Amino acid sequence: MADNHDDHDEVTSPSNEVATVDDHAANAPATAVVRTDRVPNPGFPPERPRVADLDPKKEKQAERTISALFLLSVVGSVLAVVAYFAFPIDEANPGSVRLNNLFLGLGITLALLGVGIGAVHWSKALMHSHEEVELRHPTRGSDEARTKAVEVFSQANKESGFTRRSLVRNTLIGAVAATPIPAVVMFRDLAPQGDPVALLKQTMWDEGVRLCRDPSGTPIRAADVTIGSAFHVIPEGLAELEYHRIEEKAKAVVLLMRLPLEDLNEDPEKADWSYDGIVAYSKICTHVGCPVALYEQLTHHLLCPCHQSQFDVANHAEVIFGPAARPLPQLPITVDDEGFLVAKSDFLDPVGPSFWEINR
Ligand code: FES
């Protein structure tokens, strides 16, 4: 390298003579790249001892403060759990959601801040405060480096007092252990409380409940269902539900179709589940729960658009193609005195995805 010039400072001329930046600047000052001043490495500032380094009383005080923060975190975790049960969400009272969220949030905030601030304060007030340079090195250290690492850990343990300061250590362990408790309690509450099969069989359908158009809720007469037609159906009363309307609809939606009697191939045991060629099947795919809404009139096939499962309406909605593992549940139907289509009972099979079969 030329004196005081690095590679970026040199420009090769067409005659292969090396020109310096200064030469170039002299010829075209407006376009020359001028080397910036190098900033000298300022190094580390001199280490200043902290009060906790000089005064054993202050050190003890810092230790107590840190422990108090960790204990505060435990209190926050407990508060979150208590708040979750003490302020339950009442769907009829929107103010209950606010209270529940407020106290739950306060508890979790306290729990996380207690651990976080306590750990930072521990490192700032009690742990060693030397600034150090860590050089980059290959990922796998040499045996010597690994031995050194063990030494560093031992030294860090010695300097932080992790094993020696049992009060700080144990309160930290307690705080960290208590922090996930609110999450465990809340996620546990998301799981179904009972047997999923029983829950999925229990819908709004019952003996005498009229089949109504979705979404208007008007009842359907058997005479309205012509051969080849298909109706999207909800149970009577669903449109008026104040709460859980979506959840109930997700389980109870039905597709209604009329087939020529000679095309229906019914199991004798289920022959009275249809009415004069009219059949009703759950609209929720038994694969992963998409709405099965495509009806092919000529073949009497129902197609689920999500993963192309096909069900044969003429044969109790058996699966004839695709990943669905079982037929669509059939809703037994008849007509009432006024000629309206009504359910004879609830579904006899669980509706929707068959995830529960894994455990059987
Ligand atoms: S959800 Fe219907 S085929 Fe997958």
C-alpha cells in the first residue's frame, strides 16, 4: 500500500499509471472522493464504582429491592388468576368485559414488569460492571475456549452471587415459575368442557323445530321444495337468538334437497328420515368444517370447495371422493299439520370435523 493511501484512494488511469485521489481532486475537484477523517477509538471510559460496590448496606438494600420486585411479580400473577375468576365475563353486561380485561391486564403487567425490572436492576446494581470486549470467533470453540467458557460462567456465578444470594435467586425462580400460570389457566378454559361428540350432536334442532330459509328465517313448506332445488336452512328461532347465534348456526346449518323418489337409495332403517324425496343434511363438511354448498343437481352430488370432498345425497351423503372420513350427518325430517317441514329430532351423529375420532 502506498504511503497513507488505501485501495479506495487510488484511481487507475487509462495508461495504467496509478493516480491518487489528490491528483484526481486537482483535476476535477467537484467530483473527487475525499477521504473522511478517521475517528480515533475512544476506548472504554474509566470504571466508576457504584454505591453498592462501596457500601455493604447499599448492596443489601439493592438485594432487598430486587427481591421485592420479584415478589411483586408473583403477586401480579396471583392477581391475574384471581381477577380471571372474580370478574367473569357476563355476556349480558358489557361492563364485565371491561373489568375482566382491566384486572387481568393489570395482573399480567405487574407479573412481567416485576421480573423484567428486577432482572435489570440486579444486573445494574449488583452484578459486575466491567466493560468487556468479546472478539468474534468460530462457532465451535477450541477445547481451551470451552474451558474458558466454564470459567466465565463460574466467574459470573461468583460475581452475580446467583448461588450465594439465595434470597434473590429463589424469589427470581418463584417469579419466573409463577408468570406462566395465568396463561395456563386461560388456555385451559379454551378447551371444550365436555365430550366433544356429545357437544357436536347437540344443536338447536329438536322434534317439531321448523326448517327455515337462511338468512330470512321464513319456514319452508314441503310443497315449496321442487325436484332439483336446494335450500340453505337454519332452525326456527335461530335468527332471533341474542347470544351465541353464530356458534349455534355453525353447528345447525343444513342443506335441503328434493330428489325423485326412484333415485333415493335409502337404508331401510333410515327410510323415515326423509319426506317424500326431501332430504336434509348437515352443511358442515366432516373433513375440516367448510360449508358444503355446491349441489350438482343431475348427479345428486354435494361438493365441498375446500378440499374437493364429494358426498352422494342419494346414498345418505356417503363420501365418494376426497379427504372427508365420514358421511354428512342426516337430519330426520317430516311435516307438521300446516305442511311445514320440521325436524323429527336433533342430529344423531356429531356434526362437523372428525377430529374427535383420533382418540377413539
Ligand atoms: S373441509 Fe371439506 S373437503 Fe376439506
